[in-house]
Amino acid sequence: MLVLAIVALLVPLGLSLRDRVDAEVRLQARSEAEVVAARATSLIAPPRVVQLDALAARAARAVRGRVLIVGRDGRLLADSAGAARGRSYASRPEIASALGGTVAQERRTSKTLNEEILATAVPVFAGSRVGGAVRVTQSIAAVHSAVRRTWVGLGIIGGIVLALGLVAGSIIARRVSRPILGLDRAARRVADGDLTARAKVEGSAEQQDLARTFNGMTERISLLLAAQREFVADASHQLRTPLAGLRLRLEEARAEPTTATQREDLDAGLSEVDRLAEIVTELLELSRAGEGGRPAATTEVGAAVTRLAERWTAPANDAGCTLEVRIDDAAAPVACHPADVDRILDALVENAIAYAPGTGILVETASNTIRVRDGGPGLSEDEVQTVFDRFHRGSAGRGGPAGTGLGLAIARELARRWGGDVTLTNAPGGGALATVTLRSAAA
């Protein structure tokens, strides 16, 4: 906008100055020619050669051009360039007009000088009759040079104005944007889990109101999350105590003489108590997974898969599964805490063992990706998205082993907490394919 404003102002001004310079040059040439003509009136008849030569020389220096004086017949009487006297100039258009009593001024190309010139001719009167003429010729290059100097001067002024405008604009923009940038930094810190971040109240009245609103919102979120964490922790603690008591009572009842049916019911009750305790633990873990705020951490994908194999090879064998791992040497470190990577992989492999017993399980790495493939029944079309819903166990889970339906939800929450994701699709040739994609530590 500043450049457009400068151009809009300076271009018309430059054109006006160009026309003014041209007009001034023409006026100067005509005025000097008329002064020479007035002085030559008493010198032209009879011609006083010495005085006419001196007059032409002085005038030529004044106009920085060539001045010649001709008689009534158009023959040369004096020339500042020193041309021979007696040469006829009557055929030159401007001199012919001047000898006719008319002032002439025109631009034309000089064949002698091979350049464009401005020729100005005025009549010299001897009484009431025309006794001769005076012609002043100037190179247009001088006019162009003056115009160029004008444009250069305007360009310098425009550059100075532009520089000052940019400096002033930068200062104003910085003062306007500083509160917004501060608010953006505070918002990023909150998004990363730092709920103690607050925006500085500064700037215009609207920006200050926005900062206060943001700080109030952050304070409210902090209080709500703190209350949520306290509730989950208290609920987990309070539920564990009666669950432990209930389990003890069921175990005591199981130790008493009972019928086979009663023992079967008590065993089922113990299993449900254990499942309920596991749900409480998983809910607590799921709540913590969404909190954020952990310090930056990295882990090696290959090392995480190696640890996985050490933990799950024996349980997989007990379930009749074969656990195979393939580690890509090009696998890069990922931005995720090692404990969270382990928890994600544990949930996926535990799912594979539980819902695909007696099959092969393949865990392989590729760059910042870990894939877990099993040979189980796979997913139905409507389960591809809902399988990550909390407490959703799917058709295979409902007919298979007991579970909480929270493992995949926890895995996805942990991955997304670090900027990654977990997906589950049907593998080509059968089975399920779980893919863990984590953000590269170098990103």
C-alpha cells in the first residue's frame, strides 16, 4: 500500500516536472533568442561583424547551444560555432518562418550533428521591417538529462519515504502483533499441557480483554482438570477397597464346603471382581493418558520392539501363538516416552494374543511406524472406526475372552498425546493390522 501510494503521488509529479522542464527550456531559448534579436537590431544593417560574433558567442554560452544570426536574405552574418559567413540558411524551416516575421520553435533531427535538437528562431526587426533572424539551437540531450535528474531526485525522495514508512510500519506492526504473539505462545503452552501458562495483559483494549478471557478460560480448565484428576484418583482408591473386601469374602465363601454349582458361581463372581478391578485401573490410566504435560522425551523404535519381545514371547507361546519381530535398521527415534510406547504396544499385542490364539503375530518397524499383524478373524466393516470407542469389544471380543474394552482406546490416547496415532484395519490375506505412527524426534 505504501509503494502504491508513493507511485500514485510521484508519477504524476514526475510527469508534471518533466513538462515543466521542457517548457522552461523552450522559454529560455526563446527569451535568449529575443534578447539577441533586440541587441542585433542596431548591428545588422550595415552588419557589424565583430560585435555580432561577440553577441552570438555570449548568447551561446548562456543557452549552452549554438547561436547564429542571418541577414534579410538568409545569409549567415555571425555563428557561435565559427561557420563561414555568406552561407545561406534561408531554406531552413524555422529561419524561413522568422524571416517571414513569425517566431518558430520546433524539435527536429540535425543531419549535421546526427542528434535531436530544439531550434528556436525569432525575427530581427529593422524599424518596421524584418532585417534578419536569430536562431538558437540546443541539444535535446540536455533536456533529457535535466528530466532524468528530476526523476532520480523523485526516486530518492520516494525511497526515503518508503524506508521511513517501512520503519514506522514495522514499529506499529510489532506493537500491534506483540500481544497476539504472546497470546499464541501462551496458547501453545496450554495445548502442550502447561496449564500454568498465562497471557500477558497488554495492547489495545480489545487485546487486553482477549488476554483476560484467555487467562480466565485457562484457569477454569485447570480447575476442572484438577477436579477430574482428584475425582478419578479418589474413585479409584475408594473402589479398590470394597472390591478387595468383596474378593476376600468370595474367597472365604469359596473355601467353605459348597456344591459344584455354588463353586462355579463363586468362581464367576471372582472373575467379575477381577474384571471390575481391571476396569478401574484402565479408567485411571485412560484419564492420565489425556492429561499431557509430560516433558519432551524420545525413544528408539527398535529398542521398544526388542523390549516387547522380551515381555510377550512367553505369554504368546503359552497361548499357542508365535511372536515374530522384524526391526528395520533405518528406524528413527520418535518423540514419545518409552513407557508410553511400551504401554501402546502391550495393548496391541495383548489384543492380538487374546483374539487370535494359536496364530502367528508379526511386529515390524519402518521409520517411525510400528505394525502389529495377527492371523485372527479381523474386523467387520462397521467396526473399523468403532473399535477404538471406550468399552467397545466388537463381535470377536463378545464371543471370546473377557476384557475391559479400554486397551485400544488407551493406546490411541497415548499415541495422540505425543502427536501420533493408532489405526486398526483388516490385513491383506486375513487378520487384523494395527499401525502405530509416531512423530519423528527430528520433526
